[in-house]
Amino acid sequence: MRTEEINAKALQKTNNDRYLLSIAVNKRVEELYKGAKPLVDMDAKKVKLVDIALMEIAEGHINIKVQ
């Protein structure tokens, strides 16, 4: 999947709220940096943590509360 498609799909999960998406990505990157295992089949040593977090959100592995 292309980066633009991943970003668009992840943004849909937040009802197109870019601020909420950026907060969710930041929190997940912190977790991954501290040693959490990726919820998608991507090598954390080869792929940026931000890309892993976006993919997890886009695929629905990370739930975001939209208020």
C-alpha cells in the first residue's frame, strides 16, 4: 500500500481529524520506541516507527476514540 493510501485510511479512522491522528501516532511511536511489538508484519529495524504506527491505525489494530 502506498504512503498516501495509508495516511488517508488512517485519517478516516479519526473522522478526518489530523490533530487527533497526530496525537495517536505520537503515543504509539513512544510505545514502539520503548519496546512494544508492532501489531503489523513490519520490521521495526528497517521501517520508521511512524510508518508502523500509521499502518497499525489504518488497518484497525489501534482503536482511537473519536468524540
